[in-house]
Amino acid sequence: MTQPPLLSLGLFALPLLAQGPGGPGNPPPVNARTVTNYAVFATDGTNASFRGLPANAPVGPGINLNAFVGGGPNVPPAAVARTSVMPVATMQGAGLRIVETARIHGTDPNANYACGTSRDAPNTTAPVQGSHTVGVHYAVPANATGTVSINWMGQASGGATSTGAVDVDGDGVADWTGTAGTNNQTTLPVTAGQNGVLLAITTNGGATVTGVGDAGYNTTLVVTFRPTGGGPGTVTVTWTSYGPQCLGSLTGTDSQQNGVLTLNLALAGAPANGFGILVGGVPATTPVPLPFGTCQLLVDPNGAGGGLRSFLTDASGAAAFVYRLRAVAFTMDFQAITFGFDVNNNSVLGSSNALNMTAQ
């Protein structure tokens, strides 16, 4: 399954990277965002509770949403729905654990209870049941292969349903589906597209009760991706410099030992005792001129896993950066932006060459 080009879900984490000490036990960070509005709701037909996030919201350290109506001190809600989306790392790779639960305990014979997932926009006053989707982006080289592992456990009572679906090749069609009443473990092969691997994970749950009665569902879906070759091993690293050395030169070297890849980036020829920003990301579609001078920003920090890291140069205008990480396939571009003063005490702002690092 080969992925087409796709938009970045960039969050600064330098994929699979950890500044300073690290090793095989450091799992790759999960770069995830909501694809649709992502919400849960509960209603008794008169009152409604709704909690949600808009599309393109970062998952970050996790999402926890809950909505409920009724209940009180020592009295459970009449209807409640919850969703939890958390990053997870297992022997099968890194990804997301999604837990969806809902329960109705109807006691009013005239009430129409409902609760579950929703894709309505935040602040919706009359939410309705619907599926919602979250996407996970892995910044691995084009044509890199790997395995998507799916673990599903689903339960639903009468009056309730819960399903899951995973699209692993970016065509908008589910390559796996799960239904309530089943437990399932599946692995799917995937080949990265131009910008890596993107998984779309959709969950859909709902429960209804008219009058007195109970209904509910409880499901767990864990989806992870692991590059071919398993966890940390041995990779081949290539460094490619591009663009002008407008102010300083950026170079990179690497070493490997026991499944740990060490990257060493070195900046030379920048302003002495200056301030700098190391930009990580993907090549910019169009170079961006810096505020003054003729230098340009060549790396887009909004790309997959991109972002910024500040630093200071020494008395010779040099700086060094060390990253230790699991020896797995991925790619990243770097560029150093520095500000300081020249020998005539004039302020200078400039950029180094850009540097692509590809491990495969």
C-alpha cells in the first residue's frame, strides 16, 4: 500500500529524536492531529452536554473529553460519553490508544436519552451522533516500508453500537474495520509516500434509550506503526547540503552503537557570541527572505516534526548540537539562523546552508 503526497501535521519534536542522553528505550514521538471535529455528547432529549475540539487540533500529550447529563452527588449521570486519545509506544511501534465509552441509565419514562461520539463543531448546541477521525503522521523517507499493527476490543449492549476503521494508504477508504462484539489483532504492510506515512483512525459510537432502560459501549483501539527491520537496529545515514552558506556553514556526522544513532551537527563561521535558532523541518516550497539582508530561510519548521531550537555561538562563531535516538528510518532538514555583531560592531542576521539528513 503506497501513500500519495499528503499535508504535514507538523509538531516540533524532531521525529524519533531526543536531545541529550537517549537510547533504544526512547520511543518515537507521535505526531497526531484531529482530522475532523472531535467530540462527545450526551442528552436526555431536553438537556444536552457537548465537549469537543476542532479539526486540525494537536493531540499532543493526549485528549480526554467527556459529556454527561443528569446525576448529582452520589448519583451517576443519566447519560455519559467519554473519549480518550493517548500516544503509546509498544513492541509493535508507536501510535495512538483510543478508548471510547458511553453509558445510559434511563429512569424517566418520558425522556429520550442519547450519547456517543460526534463530529460537530465546538459549541454546537444540538449535537448529533457521528464518527470522528484522528490522523497520525510518521516522517519516514519516501518508499520506506513498515507495518501497521491494529488491536481492537469492542463491546456494546443492545441499543448501542461502536465501530472503528483505519485507512493506512491515504485513499480515504478504510483498510481495516472493527465492530462491537469482537476482539481483533491485525497487521497491515505499508509503503511511505513522498512525505511519509499517514494513518487515519476513525471511531464511531452511539447509545440510545427511550424511557427507562440501560445501554452502553466500551471499546479500545490501539494503532501503531513500526518501520521495516523492527525497532532500533542499523541504518544508513546520508547528509546532503544545499543552498548558499549565507552566514555560517552547517555540517553533520553520525555514529551508531547498539541500536543507538548519534547525530552531531556543527555550525561554523557564524557571528561570535551570537544568538541563533536551529530550524528543523522540510524544505521550504518557497525560500523566505530574512527581515534584513539577502539571506533566506530554506527550511519550513511547519513541516513534518519540524520546529525551532535556540542556541548561542561561542567566541569563534561556532555551535554544536548532539542528538541520540533509536536507529530507525526517518528524514529531517536543518538550517541555522544566527544574529550578532561583526568586527565593526554592526548587527548581522543570516542563515547557514540547509542540511538534509536521511536515515534508511
